[in-house]
Amino acid sequence: MRRRGKIEKYRGWRTVQSFSPRIVESHENAFEEQIDFLQKLIDAIPNPIFYKDINGIYQGSNKAFEAYLGKSKSQFIGKSVYDLSPLDLADKYYKMDEELFQNPGIQTYESSIVYGDGSRHEVIFDKAIYTNCNNEISGLVGVITDITERKKVERELKESTKKLQNAVEKIIEAMAMISETRDMYTAGHQNRVSQLGVAIARQMRLSDDEIKSVQVAGLLHDIGKIAVPSEILTKPTKLGIHEWGIVQEHAEKGYDILKKIDFPWPIAEIVYQHHERMDGSGYPRGLKGKEILLQSKIIMVADVVEAMSSHRPYRASLGIVKAIIEINFNRGTLYDDEVVSACIRVFQEGSPYTT
């Protein structure tokens, strides 16, 4: 039995041995076909693709990578980035490769590189590790995406946006100046309200976007006074009931003017509400509390403080101290408590509005 077992084992071994060259050859052919297929596949991809071993030595690439380097495979296979790139760039690539090997996964970063033809390009590197059959890291594969044109468009768009913003700001300033040229006593009033409003908004730690809306609304909050006769605006005595009613219409007139402009903020509504009061005693709609926009609450406080501390046709300046007393006394009733606190802090910290 033992002998028969040995014979059977021997016969089996001989059988395997007799067919093994064909099996090996078949496997080798299949492997070569697979490699050829994969190479043709990555050659068809327009993005430069490369792969390195764990020591950072180039093992292969596609045709697009050869075009990027301006070298054939025979000129870079078996070499490292230090053989192909300037020292500072090679150091960067080596460092990024090391980080990827230490933290396996997907790595993405932007870089500015020079192609083989001497042209400079903005690119994105996407890299990932690959492993062997034992799940051990064998190397990395990288794909380069050219974003030069995209970056160019982004820069052009950014520049255009900046020019447009500058144009809008100049238009806003011009609109503010037009409304103020009709009233010499309030010349500069809107600008000062805007500046104080911005200072209050910053004290309240509002977002940049909210602060910008306060700035613009402050510059335009009295634009509706264009519709008020100049003899009323410059009258050296107190206004009558009818005259005061006309002046009060400026909030709604301002809304009618500004609502037609597509601002990125609710400027028209902020202007519409800047004479409302927390208890509903304001005008023109008698809004109260949470019905009033935060930006309007800021503008109303800045407007009161600036108006009281400035000269008017019918009275001299009351001074900043009386203005602060007014908003502090009526905080929570007429004016938002948090806005008043922020306004007081502005002056306590040495605001230029105290002079």
C-alpha cells in the first residue's frame, strides 16, 4: 500500500511536471496580454499617468506622461525625481511621496510645473498607493490633471468681479452724494452713519457679508430725501405736522428707488426699516422687535447717534454724550439692546466718532 501510494504520488508528480511548461507558458501569455491591455488602456487616457516603486523609482507611465516630460520611457524608467526635476521641485515631490507611503490613501495637491517643451502649467496631482498579493505597499500611481486654462479663467473672473464691485461701489457713492447735495446740513451724514454702522457690526462680530450690507445701506439710507422739497430739508425752524409727514415718506421713497436694484443684500428693505423702533412706535410700517432686520437696527442706532451729534438747520449739535444717553436710556424699548451695547463699546474703545 505504501509503495502504491508512493507510485501514485510519483506518477502524479511526473504528470504535473510533464504539463507544467505548457501551463506556465499559458499563464505567461495571459499575463503579458493583460499587461499589454492595461498599457494600451492608460495610453488612451489624455492625462499623464506614472507609477513608481516604494523607493520612488519610476516603473512605467503612459504616452501622455512621456509627452509631459519630453522624454521616452527608456530615459526615465529606473530613475527618481532627483534625476528628472530641479532640486527644490524634486524635494517637494519626494516629501509628498513619503507622506503618502506613511499615510496610505489618496493624495491630492496642486503644483506649478514646466513641461518638456518649456511651457509652464498649473496642475493637480492625484496619487494613491498600490499593494502586492500580500497586501504590502509596493509603490504609488499618479495622475496629472492640467488646470492651466481653468486657473486662467478663474483669475480673469476674479479680476472682472473685482472691477464690477469697484464700479458698483462708485455708483453707490455717487447715489449717496446726489442725495446729500440737496441738503448742505446733512452732507456727509450718510457716510458717517455707514462708518459707525460698520464699527457697530464689527463689535457684534457679524460676518463680512453682513458688515458689507450695513455699509451699503448706511450710505444710501436717506436717498429717499431726494423726493423731499429742499425748503423743508433746510428749514431753520421746527417742521409742522404736514412737513414732518413729507419727511417721513423718505424711508418708503428710498425703498421704491432701491428695490429696482439687484443688490446681493436686502438693501431696499434695510433702508425701508431704518426708522422703525423696537416697540412698534417707528415708521412707516410700525414694525417691532424681530420683525425688524438686524442691519436696520444697527442703522437706526447709528443714524440717531450721528444726527444728535451733528448740527442741523433748526438746532446746534447736541453732542455725543447726549446721543449716548439717548440710546442707552431707550435700549430695549426703542433700540435693540445688543446694538446699543456694541455702539457704546465703539466709543469706549476710542472711536473717531468721539471727536
